[in-house]
Amino acid sequence: MKPVSQEIQDLSIASLQSTYNKLVHAYQTTVARGSSITLIEKRLHAVKIGLDSVKQIWREEQFDYDQANIRMSKKVLESILPSSEQQLIKARAGSPQKTLNERRFTALQLAIESLAERLNEDDCID
């Protein structure tokens, strides 16, 4: 995985944690409404694995997922990138939303890269 500053590490972990927390809330709300939770469940699981992956690399925390879960998580996170990029493009320069979207996009890229490395893949995102 490419080296990143401590600041980027901290911001990326915080961004992934925030995304995870929002997905937990969305999951609970969706369950309460009786709506389909399939997509939220996949994203929730993928973000958790991505978060745990970067935390293990940067903070030497526990990471116990098999290759199938890592592969699935990487694929789901990759599917989120285009919408995240669109939000980034639409956000007004200098706005708090732009900063938030930049951090989220970077965090997703780094999580995908860390998962790809675990799969010994050469197609990491640059």
C-alpha cells in the first residue's frame, strides 16, 4: 500500500467510521420501515471490512476476514466510488461538503487498495 501521512490515515479512518455509522443508522431506519435492507447490508459489511483493513495496516489492529469476504468488500466499495466521485464533482469548491466528499473518496480508495493488496492483486486504484 502506498505510504500516506499520519493526517491522511487519521482522516481516512474517521471518514470510514463516519460512513459506517451512517450506514448503521440507515440500516436501523430501513428495518424499522420494513423496507429492503439488501444494499445497505452489503455496503455496511463492505465498509466495516475496509475500515478494519486500513486500521490493521496503520494501527496494527485485528483483521480476521477470509478471501471471499475481502473480495466481496472490495467489489462493493468499488461500486460506491462512481457516486462518491459524482458528489465530489457537484460539491461547491471550498465548501464543507466538498471537504467531506474529498475525504470520503480518498478513504474509499485507500480501503480498496488495502483490500486489493490482501488479495495480491495488481489492479490497485492509483
